[in-house]
Amino acid sequence: MRKTLVFLTVVLLAMVVVGSAAAADLQGFLVDRHCSAKVVKEGQKAAQSHTRECALMPDCVASGYGVLTPEGKFITLDSAGNKMAEAALKASQKKNELRVQLSGQVSGDSIKVANLKLL
């Protein structure tokens, strides 16, 4: 009985930990973390005008990327998501309005990216 109780407790704790990272589909503006404070402060209009050229500057690439959601929340990408974002930016001809759609596991203010598409 005691072993069963311990086993069930461990299983329940594992479910809570796994459940804390929720699957999500997000859309918003792709912004490098270097410029994110300014963009979050100024809102959607600043995110819309943030340029591809800026996002591909060495300091901006090194800082990583995130998505400014329509609600004004900045969600940072994991390392795989940063690589996807950089590749998408390099392949794009867009100058600004860097709308992005992505899916993955959200945990707090970050996302483990499974898919990313520049719109």
C-alpha cells in the first residue's frame, strides 16, 4: 500500500510539472531581445515598424528573439526558435512588419518553439 501511494504521488507530481508547459500557437511581431524593451514600451506600432535589417544586426542576432503578442506580452524564443527566426529573417525580403506565427510549449514568458513561420 505504501509503495502504491508513493508511486501515485510521484506520478501526480510529474503530471503537474509536465502540465506547467502548455502547448500554444502564437502570432505577433518578431523582435530581437536587444530592441524588445523599447518595443514593449512603445507597443504594437513600434513592433510593426521594427526592421528586418535591425533584427539581423550582429548584436541583435546574438541577443535572441521573441514575439510581441497582440496583448503586449513579450515571449522569448528558445535556442532552436532563435535559429528558426534568424533563418526566416535571412530568407525573407520583408523590410518591416515582421509578423510571425509559431507553435510550441509555453512556460512563463518563454516558448520552446516547434514551428515558426514569418507571415
